[in-house]
Amino acid sequence: MNLFRSTAVVLALTTGLLALPAQAEVMQQNTSGDPIYTAEAPRAFSMIGDLVIARPLLIGATAIGAVAFVVSLPFTALGGNVAEAGEALVLEPGRSAFVRCLGCTTTGYKRD
């Protein structure tokens, strides 16, 4: 019985390792050619995950960041970094929640 188990384990591991290259997926970056606009082609499961999980969390992070920004406003005003605090606490999660395309990993429009 011990020989059967060890043979089954070796066979399962070998099959699993041989199947890894077949499971690998090449990520292709689709770009539009315009330097300020990058278009991605996300798959359906990433769009669904983004819609159901990521967007509500990002909207919540934007709301919590806005509250934290208002609470920290007197201290950031004294320190002179109100713009940096607003960017980090409100604008970055807001951009990810409302500007990014559904299922994309980066925002499509970059302002410099």
C-alpha cells in the first residue's frame, strides 16, 4: 500500500508540474499609441471582480480618506502639505474608483 501511495504522489506531482506551462498565460499590454492614454483589454472575470469587490472597496476608501483628510486638515495646514494629503487620501482612491476602466489595473488617463 505504501508503494501505491508514493507512486500516486509522484504521478500527481509530475502531472501537475508538466501542466504548468499549459496553464501559463502571456499578458499582453494593449496600447493605443497615444502617450497620455493607455488602453487595456481586461477579461470578463477581472471585470466582474472589479465591479463586485474592488469598486465598492475603493469608493469606501475614498469616503474614509475624505473624512481622514478633513480631520487632519488643521495639522496638514500647519505643516504646509495640504495638497499632498488631499492627493494621497482622496484623489488617488477616487481616481482608481471612478476614472479607471472596469477591470483595468491602471487609470487610463494620465495628467502630467
